[in-house]
Amino acid sequence: MLPHKQIELSLQTAVRAVLPDADVAAVLVRPCDPKFGDYQSNALMSLAKTRKLNPRQLATDVVANLDVSAVCEKVEIAGAGFLNFRLKNSLLGQTLEAAARGEHLFFAKAAQPKTIVLDFSSPNVAKPMHVGHIRSTGIGDALQRTLRLLNHRIISDNHIGDWGTQFGKLLLGWKQILNRAELERDAITELERLYKVINAECDANPARLEEAKSELVKLQAGEAENTAIWKEMIALSQKQFDTIYGRLGVRFEQALGESFYNPWLGEVVNELLRRGIARESEGAVGVFSDGSLPQKEDPFLVNRDSEWVADPALVRKSDGGFNYMTTDLATIDYRLKTWSPKEIVYVVDDRQSGHFKKLFLTFARWKSEEAKNTKLVHVGFGKIMGEDGKPFKTRSGDTVKLSDLMDEAEERAFKIVSEKSPALPETQRKEIARVIGLGAVKYADLLPNRQSDYVFSWDKMLALQGNTAPYLQYAYARIKSIFRKAAETFNVQHSTPNIQLAAPEEFALAKHLLNFGITLEAVADELRPNYLCNYLFELAVHFSRFFESCPVLKADDEAARHSRLALCDLTARVLKQGLDTLGIEVVEQM
RNA sequence: GCGCCCGUAGCUCAGUUGGAUAGAGCACCUGCCUUCUAAGCAGGUUGUCGCGCGUUCGAUUCGCGCCGGGCGCACCA
């Protein structure tokens, strides 16, 4: 068991001894400012507050019942009632040695693994994937990797947009203006062109719109020709998705598109109608407020001219078609029946938060038992802005395609790699550029708090200085370089080294390694990969300081050399594992 | 109009149950490569945490009211 967990459990036991009825779940320890110690708990102050106790007195009583002598030096009570813990050096050494033997990598698997459905990325058929998909895909992938690492069962499901009104226009375009040669050359661009041309015509000419609608009706009715074309469009899009996800290194357990749920949509609406959850209005069918929430908090109400009016969740349009609320309801139902998840997490743009509020409330009304046992979570995120402060676009004002973005990242990285390491063969420089370019883009996207908008800047992410992926990859490459040199100079020893820490840089690095697991758990609890980014950046900073001031291969004696090599190896392993958890690769040399 | 999100250093942003003197990167200045990768390290400068009131031993964090910005408000997803 990792030291901080031992402290936590001992502390909880001590708290229970003093306050038998206290809820100790919130009695936790956190890494803290080194001037106070290695770990700190401030839980006693809030316990004292709710019970109107003197916090210093409570702390004194708890410490009297606390036995952490195997783990820590004397526990200090400080300030208003903080408990400060300083690890015993012997235990720190033992923990590192156990890690060096491969017994752990500073994190523990979840005691109670959960089944979680993760819904992310969700690109649309017949459209190019663009920057708008980076955040959902990158955050979603980092979350699935984190949760899997902690032993949870994750069903990642790509809810592809393969159904909807746009197919009427696409079908019309396919039949009338398709350029077969272009379709073979670049299918997505040609499909996009079809949509744009027909869409413009529909805007200008209602008769064209009627034509498109009738194509859609035929598709929805299962007419053979349109169904065949639709399937071909999906297949062509799937190729694009496969290429891009391949480059990104993102995998899904499932890719059940919207159309998968078509067979159930009619019954969903019928049941909602039958049970009075939905009703007809202006020809459409919608779910309206049931009045169970205060007006201000009710997503089914909107205030217009200081009057609260209905803002229903429509589940059937007046033309009889269904919309995405219906599909999403059927999707939840299917997921629950198929996988019995504890949670369903949607990694989707914050702008859809209103939709999810309505969706979750509607589902709770529809299937109240299931809803009680399942947590539905919307993990929202902000927009990507250009350096002009407006949504990120190309110079000509188009959305930036993901494939172009990745190409440019690799090209820019290649220039820098060639400049910094001209001696490396070109094939190797290309591979390094691929890993660094892609890593820089992914990291820049994961680093900001997900809920805020962030500014996309090539120069910032590929300046390759400061808190960027290349800085972390560089730290890793430097470690690997040490081991290459070590292999030339010494017989590489596989015996377990004794860790002996002396320099302050060694202690700081070692103690930071121990916090990997706390960080992973924080990412999992709050679904925020940026915590891991910051942890890894700090780890790289600690390593760089160590690297500057503590010679490894030229250490004073063999024992120190072995100890430092072990520290290097553990740092490399955590860096690699951590970056992998963010979906970012490393290179041995750069 | 109503709701949601945001406002922290010149710029871009962190800030983990409310905690101790609010942090990082960039930019700017000064040192450090005949010694493990200088894509680095060490040091220096930078703040009415939008404004006000309240709760609290303690507020960037919680509540209320303003100001400023973004987004969303029935048959697109």
C-alpha cells in the first residue's frame, strides 16, 4: 500500500476513535508544500467546524490516537489545525525499491471496478473531421485510458452521426451532380461538396428543398436505392474515420451510430405518450415540464418577456420524423440493457448542456428505477479560439480539417527536429516529428481546464518550451540517453538497487513519483485530464533539476550510480505511462 | 428578456473536500555547454484574484447584487 494511503487509513481510524459517528470518507491527505511536509490533512478543521469544536483541540485528540510511526516522522499540528506528515526516508526508499522491482508504479487499481460507458468523438458521416472533434476525441480518449489503467471496465462508444435530415440533400446531390472521379480521389471532399451545393440550392429554391425531403422520406422508408447509397456514404466515411483514428491512436470498443437505434424510436415516443410523459403540441410531440423543479432550474421552461413559457424536449417532429432527443433516449436504454453500466459519460461541447439536462431528466421520468442506479454525466468543454479571439478557422474562413492539422503539426515538428538533430537519418527524424507534432497538439488541448475556451496557437504548442508535450518527451529522451551511455560504459546490472537519496533534488523527484496515483485518481474522479498534464510537467521539472545537479554515470561511487539509475528508470516509466495515459507517445531519442 | 459558462501577472493559462506568504509557461533582464541531449538549469521583475456586500477562525474557491465577455433558448445535431 502506498504511504499516503496508509496515513489516510490510520488517520481515519484515529478520527473514528475520537468521533465515533463521524463520516471519515472526507478525511483525506494531500501532497503539500514541502516546507510544511510531504502530506497534509485539513479535514479536522471542517469536522471541528460542523461540530463546533476547537480545531486545535480536536487535532490534538486525534493525534493522540494516531499511530503512523511506521510511515512518518512525528506528526505536526500546525496553523488552525492542519496535520503535517513527513515521510520516513526509510519508507520512501522501500517504496521506490518496490517500484524498481516492478511491484507497482505508484498507483493502485480501483478496489471496486466500475463499468462505464464513455461516449465521445461522434463525427458525422459525409463530413470531414475538423478541429471541433479534437477536444471530444482527445479528452474522451485520455479518460478511457485513465479509467482503464485504474482497472475500470470501459465501453467507449463512438455515436457516429449517420442519420438525419442532411441525408436528403446528400442523396439528391449524389444522384444528380456526383463526380465519380472526385469521389474516388477524395470521397469526403466530394461528399462535402454535394452537401454544400444542394444546401445552397435549397436555401434559394423551396422546390429543391422539397426534392431533398422526398429523398429523405424514401431513405427513411427503407427504399432500396437510397439505402444502398446511404450505406456507401457510411462506408466511405468509415475509411476516413479509420485513417484519422489510426493516426491519433484512438480506439473504440463500439461504434454504434445513430441509425442503429432507428428500430426503437417509434416505441420510445409511443411509450412516452402512453404514460403521459410526452404530449402533442403544434403537431409535434414533446416532453414538457412536470413542475417538479423551481422555474429557474427547470430546463423545460424558458423566460420570455418576464413570463415562463414551455421549452419542451421534442421527441417527434410534426412531419413524423424523430430527432436526436429520441435517439439519445433509445441509446441510454440500449446501453443500460446491454452493459448495465454504473455510469454513462458524454464528452460533448458545453453548448449542449441544455440538451443533456433535458435528456437526463426525461430519462429519469421514463425509467425511474434504472435512472436511480445509473449516473449520467455530461463532461462539457469549451471552444477552440483563434489568436484573433474568434473561433479557430483557416485564413479563408473554413473549419480546419483534422488531417490538415496533423499534417501541419508534423511538418512544423520536422523542421525543428531537423534543426536540433541534423545528424539523425531522415526516416528517424520523420518518426520523431510525427510523435512530437501529434503530442504537442494533443497536450495543448488537454492542458487547459476543459470547461474554458482556449486559444489555439501553433507557436505556443510547438515552441517546444515550457509546459508542452515536447518538454516532457525531451525529459524522457534524456533519460534514455543516459541508459544508452550506461550500456556502452558499464555492465548493465539487473539486480535490485538500493535507493539511497541524498541531494535535495533526489528527494524532491522521489517524492513526486509517489504522487502519480493520487493524480490518476483525481483525473478519474473529476474527469479532468489536465491534472495529469500538470503532474507530468512537474515531474519533468523535478527530473531536469536532478539531471543538472546530480551526475548519474559520473556519480561518486557505484552505489550512488545504481541508485540514481534506478531513479531515472522510475521517472522514465512514470513519464511514459503518464503520457500514454494522455494518448501521447514517446521517442527514445530526439 | 431568461438561463448556463467565464473574468487570476503585459500575454496564454493552472489553482484538487473553503486553508498557511495565490502559481506556471511565454515575454523581458543576468549567469551556466572541453563533463550523462542547452528543446535544458539557476536567479531577477510582474497581481485591487472584474467590483461590492455577506457567511466563516479563514474566501480566488460558497451565497446575493452589480459590471464586462461568450454560449444557449421547439421541430439541425
